[in-house]
Amino acid sequence: MTQAARKTNADPDRLRNLKPLPIETPCWTLSTTDDDLRAVPVAELAAMLEQVFLIRHFEERLLDLSKEGLLHGPAHASIGQEGAAVGIMSALASEDKINGTHRMHHQFLAKTLNHARVEGYNPLEQEFSQQSQEVLFSTYSEILGLSTGYCGGRGGSMHLREPQAGVLGSNAIVGGNPPHAVGYSLADKMRGSDSISVAFFGDGATQMGTTYEAMNLAALYDTSTVFVIENNLYAVSTHLSEQTRETRLSARGLALGIPAITFDGMDVIAARRAMEIARDLMTQDKGPVILEARTYRHFHQSGPMRGSAFGYRDKDEEQAWLERDPAKNFPAQLERLGLLDEQAVEQLRDRAQNAVDSTLDRLIEGSAADRRLIPSLWPDPTTVEFGIRGDLSELADRRALEEQDIAEDESREARFQDIISESMLLNMDRYENLFIMGEDVHRLRGGTAGATRGIGEKYPDRLLGTPICENGFTGVALGAALNGMRPVVEIMYPDFALVAADQLFNQIAKVRHMFGGGFPVPVVVRSRVTQGTGYGSQHSMDAAGLFTQYPGWRIVAASTPHDYIGLLNAAVACDDPVLVLEYHELFPKKGRVPTTDWDYIVPFGKARIARAGRDATILTYGPMVDICTDVADNAGLDAEVIDLRTLDPLGLDWTTIQASVEKTNALLVVEQTTRGTSIGSRIVNDAQRRLFNLLDYEIMHVTGTESSAVVSKVLEEVAFARPQDVEAALRKVIEDRNLHRSEGAQ
């Protein structure tokens, strides 16, 4: 039943006391006339037509390469959808940022070709430029996985990035990219820039929660973000009517206060006008705009076959859309109005095809069945891990300071909870591009944990209280980081990281590596671990083990106030993503910190000897540092307790660990958290490989139980590792080590 039928079939008697809810947010349908086309300079029209031909032939040849087996991976062709891309990009500047989805060849080429275009370019009078030729070469190289691509072949077809042209990255996760575009424009807004950002996505993404979160955040923060919905009617093979009751996708903006425009996405000029109007709206009224392009992809989701070959489309539908093909209708319009003649159109078509074909000649050698990609263009296999994380050169000049190096008269006692907000405020003073976002951070006199106390009064525009939408605001933070900001995200409880899992792990953790490395992603995530407070299974997680699965993240945990200051300073200054864990159990703890000068770091990858000893080495972190030290003292066991401080597997201080094990020949890994989310198993495995010849006995691993904590106090107490568990394991490892030594002596 259609929406109109639902309205007209309603019983009037049942509606008599109802009045329509007034909706002030506009939602328009755009139509164009020949006058709109005549208003565009002929040279610009010729350049736009050239782009349509270039993109079409580029993808036709790409599908040929796929059939030949020269393309590794999918080919998500945009054939049929070029018109909207070319029209929209013609209304953007290089400084305007865009992103897109796995189907982004058309938008990427249009944006990068416009960036490379020489001023005053007229394809009817000038040769195809070498700069534009290099765009085709680098794009093909990237899609084919070659080192000469924009990302060194890492991204391929689905992950295209050229920041100089304002393309900050396409995305293979449906709905993953809209929050990033909001972050781009939020960063520009904070810097006072008039640049806009544009997120391209399809009808499938409009059913994703992250897309709504991004739209809502853009409206809430008045960012100049355009959400372009390429409504091609199918999410792979599922028709739009099977995805949603309301198939007018531009109406999505009504509930969020976002004006929207629907237009014919097969019409190049309609797309250009829609973007021009969107820019005017954002200039006048602030905030985002939704554009819905009604368009069609002529082929299946991926590859050279049509949808009818798979049975989800019929040939009559496909033929009807082929009649509206922009590569046919746009030149016909220009000829009909006398703006270009047939000879000029064919000249543009021929030069576009020659530009594409000559590009492929630089990438492929051989003939017939012997054709292959030129071997010298493949990336060096030894660079496979380059870009996972940086080299920390940005911290090289920062002063490192340990607590024992502070003179007594230059220190004071401070409570752990207090120094969290104090040290964050000092970092706000240091970095003008630093901002904080998270739920309730701007209220409650410092958020739910007091971590932002005093910041809102001094920097109200850089402390953003968000709706409850972890995936959305974490994605916004990534977008802002990619556009020059240093966001600090507060995730109220580590369990909520699972709500933001796509942005934390598919996006932030991978973005630099898959786009070729060499650029910063300075995102800091802070989260308070509340084990033992009775908050139950969904608020008591320690997320360290989750984050260690993704090597793009650095992970730090302080057990003293002094170390927290230094680790937070390092995290904020770092160009890698960093998780900063804060343990609620430590909040009342007091410790010595410098009286005045807090401008120091505790370097990543440098552990601390919390207690010296000779009979066993304990590796631990967070609250368990003090617990292990107390156990060793109270039980009279001579254990060396190492506070790891840096927890990610690639950042462990193996120099300090090995020096200790050389002395003790026994190793114990101790964690408070439940076994399933612990990091110890990876540490044990790596230690076994590195230290096997130094160990007299097996490595012991102490964690909590397999169960998640529940609310019942007695059950919660036994869910996590306890002092008696540490003592029992420590006694065993020392006794067994001594037994091994005595047997060896015999």
C-alpha cells in the first residue's frame, strides 16, 4: 500500500480531533530548463562533457581488465551515474572536501580532474593536459594495486584518497563515511573556513543508523555538510521498496530539520544547480543539506553483467533507464541548443577515449593472452606493514620525566581524579586545534567522571556535548582528525566502544594503513573502567583486549597521577590513534606530581619498575600494579613488579621485560579483567617466543573468570582477579621455578 493510499483510506471520524503537525523544514523537487543549461559557459559545458566521456570510458576499460583477470578485487562501476558526479563536482572548489563509498570512481575522477585543471581550460581549444593525464594514471594505478597509485596500491578501487584535491577517502563500509564528512566541515568551521564537505552514499546507506547519527550531528552543530544520496533503487539486489516504507529518501531530512532537494541524477545540469542551491542555503541558514539524486547504475553491484542477468531487474526497466543515459542525453542537449555541434562532441569523445587508452599503455605490457601489469610497478612486499602506525618522531623533542626524578621540594601531592581534568585543560591551552566530544562532557561540572571540569568555562566552543550516538560522534572525530584537528573522544564506559566498533576498528584503526600511510590520525579516546562498582555486565568492561586486536591503536594505562599526566600529554601530541584507559578504582589514589611544570611526557613503550625483586617477574597494569606490589610485600615473596603503562602488543617494553626475566627466570602476567577481554594471552604468546631460553618454568597468566561481571556484589568480586589469586599464582611460579633449578642442579 502506498503512502497516499494510507492517507486516503483512513477513517475521517477517527481523525476528526487531529490536526496536521506543521513542518517548517523544506523539502523540494528541483526541475531545470534549457535556460539553466545556457547559463553555463560553453567552455565549462565542454569540460563537463569531456569528464562524462572520460569517466564512462575509464570504467568500460576497467570492466574489460576485470574480465581479463588483470584487476584483483571487485569493480564497482558507476556507469549510468556519471551525470550527478560531474554536475555536483563542477560546483565545488578544491578546498571543498568529499568522501564516498565503494562505488566512487565517478566522483573521484571528477573531483581530481577539476583540481588538476589549468585555469581557463577549454577542451575545444586546448590539449588534454599532462596534469589530467597523471590523474588517470594514478587512479588506474591505485585501482590495479600498483605502487604508482595515490595510496601506493593499498586502497584499490574501494579506498580512493587524494587530499590535495579534497578527496579525504572513500569507504567500503556502507554508511561508514557520512560521519567523516561532518568531521571535515566541523574542523573547517572551528578554523573559520568557508569550505564545505560532501558525503556521497546510496539508498542502502540511508537505512543505516550511522547515517542518521551523522545527519543529526551535522544539523546540531550547523556544519556545512551536504549529504548526497545516490538513489539508484538497489542495495546490491534489494529494491528500495523492500528497504523502507518511505521511498522518497529526501524526506529523511524532515525529522532532523535538514532541508532537502530531490533532482534528476541523470541530468548533469540539474546536479550542478542542486549543489549551487545547497551552497547558497548553507551560506544563508547554516547547517547541512540533503540532495537526493534519482539515478541508476546500468550494471550489477560489481562486474560487467546487468542486474537482469541475476533476476532482480527486468530488461524493460533497464532499457527505460538506458534511454536517460547522461553519456547520450547530455551531448544531445548541447547539440539541440546549438552550444556544441556534432563534430565538437565527437572530438571530445575521441580525446577522452585516447587519454584513457594511452594511460593503460603505460601500465600494461604484452598482447592478447600474454597481457600483464608491468611487474616493476608492483609495490615492494617488504613495505606491507608500513603505515600501520607512525614512528613517533612528533614526540622526539618532548621532555620525558619519571616521578623519581622530581625533587621533593618541586612536587606536590595530587589526587588521580583531579589531575585528569587539570592535565586535559593544560593540553587545551597548548593546542588550539584540540577539542573534546562525548556524552555529557559539557554538563555535570565536568562530565560523569569530572574529567572535563573547568574546560567548559574556558573553552565552551571546544567542548562538545553529544547525543547518545557513539558510532556517529567517533566517526565525526575521525573526519576532524583527517582535516587537521586533534579530537579527544570520551566514551563513557568501555563497553560502549562496541557501539562505536565500526568507527573505532574498521575506520580509525585501519585508515592510515589502507590509504598508504604518511599522514596523521591524531584521535584520542578516553574511557573510564568501572570494574567492581556494581554497574553490571554492560558497564564493567576493560576494553584494552578489544583494542589490542587492531595494531593501529596505541593503548596506555597509568597507575599513578604522575604517569597519567605524562601519558595523556604523549597521547594528545601523538599522530597515532591512542586509547587512554582510566581506572575508577584509582581515582581516590594520591601521588606526587610536579608543583607547576606539567609539560612532560611518559614515552610510549617504556615500562616502569614498580617493585624490584629477584624471584619472579610480574607484568601488570592499572590497579593491579598496587595489588601485586602489596601481595609481594605482605606475602614476603621477592617479585619484581613491572607496570607496563603501554599495553598494545607492538608497544610493549621488551627491553625492560627481558632484563627482568634474565634476573628472575620466571614470568607471571596479571590482569584484573575477565579472561575473554584480557590482553595477557597475546603477551604470554609473544613472551614465549622471545624469552623461552630464559624461563625455568611455564608462564603463568592470572585474570578474572570467563563470566562478565554482574550486579550482585559477591558474584562481581569473584568475576575479577583478586589478591589471593595473584598470591597463589606467584607462589606456584616461584616454587616450580625453584624445583626446576634444584632438579637441574642434581
